[in-house]
Amino acid sequence: MSQQKPHDMGGMLDDTIIISTDSRDDEAQIFHEPWHARALAVTLAAGALGKWNLDASRFARECLPADDYKKFSYYEKWLAGLCNLLVTHKLITREEIKAGTAESAAPHDRMLKPEIVSNVLANGGPVRRDIAQKSQFEIGARVRTKRISDTLLVPDGHTRLPAYAAGKQAVIRDCHGAHILPNAHAHFRGEAPEPLYQIAISAAELWGENAVAGDEVILDCWESYLEAVR
Amino acid sequence: MPHEHDDHNAHSLLPSEPALRVRALETILTRKGLVSAETLDEIIDVYAHKIGPHIGAKIVARAWIDSDFKQALLTNAESILGEMKLAGRQGEHVQVVENTANIHNMVVCTLCSCYPWPLLGIPPSWYKSDAYRKRAVREPRAVLAEFGITPSQTQSVRVWDSTAEMRYLVLPMMPVAAAGCDEATLARWVTRDCMVGTGIPKAPQI
């Protein structure tokens, strides 16, 4: 089994209080620092150049060295992931980063123009696709989630199955139709759409018998994350 | 340098101060014609001033007083929100989940920070914190207690981990004290947190 990555933290023990009473008012603020807003905007605008997709940008953040992932604040992770994607996809160079500037050039064909921002954000990017393949699991079927390593299409690659939910008994609650498979898409191996299921895993299955009966966690899992239970 | 050609380390060449890191990237990208400063201003304006929890609150208030709308919202939020032009970036596929006397729902994204942007805007810091991402699935009742919520004896807790591009919005129960209010007033009872499942509707401040 591959080593658990730092972003895959669901279910880890932690006694940190989530928000202290003093910081509660502060939580109404959308951007705590002006640079947070710039980091968000520059990430979205660079994404619009079309060199990578949302899955690839998530994977770029997941691939940050573990020490950086743990140390960086939220938007620092975004910036680092963005910077690495920009270099990997040859939009900027290491020399330009070191210099903090670049030769001036004419606008790129796909540069996001200010007048279409509202429309682009309002339209989003739906990920459901029509496929001929029939979904394998019926609603109500008992299934088991696979091991993380058995969901990967690329060694140490991207998956959306969290470690805490891997290898667990679950019940199919619903099927959302076929969605783009991040395990392929993050690595530029096409959209590879597969049926996406909503599954329920009981808290007892996840955390043991001390869990409250009836409590459960719901996740969305692609068909290739699941196997039938007889 | 050992990492000179490692794609996962180019970021280490950026300045150490985060604000300067953004400025450096922005400078390089604008000079190269890859982004425009006006575009960045426009994106920030959308998320700072236009999109936010007031949008989700209107949906909830309408569901509270219009049972047909509520049914449609619970069975096919995606088409309703699409018709309302509310199915934009990070909210293309939405499911609305209803709190009842038997179920208390709460939403998390343990792997990153997925959140229904077109309905609630940019997620708050606590939603993106390691503590929430770690604890929400494992000890949701302890987390809820920190937010001042104690599920009733009859309520199970259902935690929604947003692992795909489905986005979840909690439809809270309408407080008895809010009965009789008009839609606009009801919307003021609906806080951001109660649509994530970590709050309950609160009487608006007069």
C-alpha cells in the first residue's frame, strides 16, 4: 500500500478546537488578507488558460513536499501548486521566478478577459457525461471500498478515495450518473467517465463499536473504487 | 541543488513572504500576457461582493414556505439551481440534504476544501482547517458541540464528505419561532453555518 499523503487527513486524531470563541467574528470575513484574494484570483485566471484541469490542480497541491503541505496556510498551498503547474506546463520558467519578473509579451489567446469573468464563473464546468456502459451496482447493494492502491491508475497518483474510507463495507444510496474520473483526468489520461455512486458507511464500520448507532458518513465513489460484497 | 528539476519544488524559488509570492507570480503572469490585473480584480469582486451565503439563505427560506419548491429542491436541486442560474463554478452538481427530527446533516471535504461556491461563496477558514477536515468524519458530535449544537435523542448524524464534484447544501429545520415570517425575513434567520450543518437558524438581529 502506498504511503498516506498529508492531504488525506480525514479521521486522524486531533484535539485542536476548530474555532475559538475569539475568532468567531473573524470567520465572517471572506478574505483575511488582501493577498488571499489575489492568490484565489490568479489561480482561477491561470486555470482558464486550459493547460490543466481541476483534478490536476488538486493533484499539484497534494504533491507538495509533506513538510510544505503541513506548514503552508491554505492559500500558500494554492500558490505553490499553481507555481509548480506553471513551470511544469512551461508557461513560466524557473529563471523568471528567481527574477520575479519576465519579458513583456502580447496577451495569450486564451487569457481570461475581465468582461467575461462573471459568465465563466456562472457557467462553471459540469463533469457529468453520458456513457453507454450500464452502472454495475443497484441502489441498496452492499459493496466494499477498495484499497487506495487498487484505485490508482498511476503509481502514487491521484484518487478521491480517502484512506479512512478504504477497505470498508458500504451500501449504495444513489447513483449520480457518470462523472469524469479524477484518477485518470488529473494525469491527462482523458476523462474516462464512470458511474459515480453515493455510498453510506456506518460510523461503527469506520471507527468501531463506540460509534453512535445510526451515525454514518456518506461519500461519493466512482465504480472502480468499489467491489461487490456477496 | 538536489531539487533543481523536480516539478514539485519550483515554488521554493518564490519569495518567503506569502504576499510577495503572489505579487511575484502576478507580475510574471501579467507581463507575459497570461493573466490581466483587471481580470483578477473582477474575480475578487465576484467572490468578495456578489456571491455569498445570502444566496443559499434565499433558497432555504423559499423551501421553508413553498413545499413544492422544497420537494423539487430535495429531489433535483441541480435542475432547479440551473434554471435559477446558480449552478456555476464549484456548484455544477448540487444535492440539498434536509435536516429532520431523525437526521442532522453536516458537510466536510476531508481531502481538500470542496464547498458549494455559487450558494455559499468562498469557504470560511474553519471549514478548510486541518482540525475540521480530520475530526468531522470521526467525531462529528464533538465537533457539533463546539459549534453549540447537540443533536436530539432521536437524531442520527450523517456526515457528507465531498469526495467528488457533488456539492452538498444542508436544508436546516425552520425554527418554530420563525413561523409566520415572510420569505425575506426568513432568509435572515439562515446563517452560512446552518447550511453547512454546523449551525442552527438564528433570530435576526434587529
